[in-house]
Amino acid sequence: MRLDDGTTWYVRRDNGRGVYPVRPEGWVAFGLILFSTLISAVAALIIKDTVPEIPWLWLAVFIVVVVGDAVAFFVITRLKTDNTLTVSEYRAREARRS
């Protein structure tokens, strides 16, 4: 699967600030980013307890993973967002199709 395949996972929020997932793939991507952040927090706490001689390592691991998650999310939303539609317009269009 390619990310730039032309399908829309996100649209603009009605107030114009941010994106909103409108397909299951968008929700899954969002959930995976949150899950990855949670796992990195747990890993950071484990590192903090197991490697006390390097007191900053746990924070560095957490920051690197969170920044990576943010970059991944921005790349995905950049490729999969239809900025010409808002959530209300998307839902109205989908209701007409059914």
C-alpha cells in the first residue's frame, strides 16, 4: 500500500484548525501513534530504572520516539488529508451517496 494512492483518511475540522479522521484507516493511524507513545513512555521508565548510571537516557529515548511519532503523523496526515472538505461537508457528501 502506498500512502499517496489518492484515498482520503482525514478532512479539515469544521472550524478549519486541524484534521479529523473520516475513515477507519485514519483512526487506526491515530491509534497506532498514541500506542507507540505509550509504549515509549513505558520503555523510558524501564530504562530509567535499569540504567541509573546514565540519568538522561530515558528522557532522550522518550523524546526521540515522540518526535518520530509526530513526524510520522504529520507525514501521514499531509498525504491523506483532503483540505478542500470539512467534516460536515464530507458527511453530507457521504450521506448523499448512500
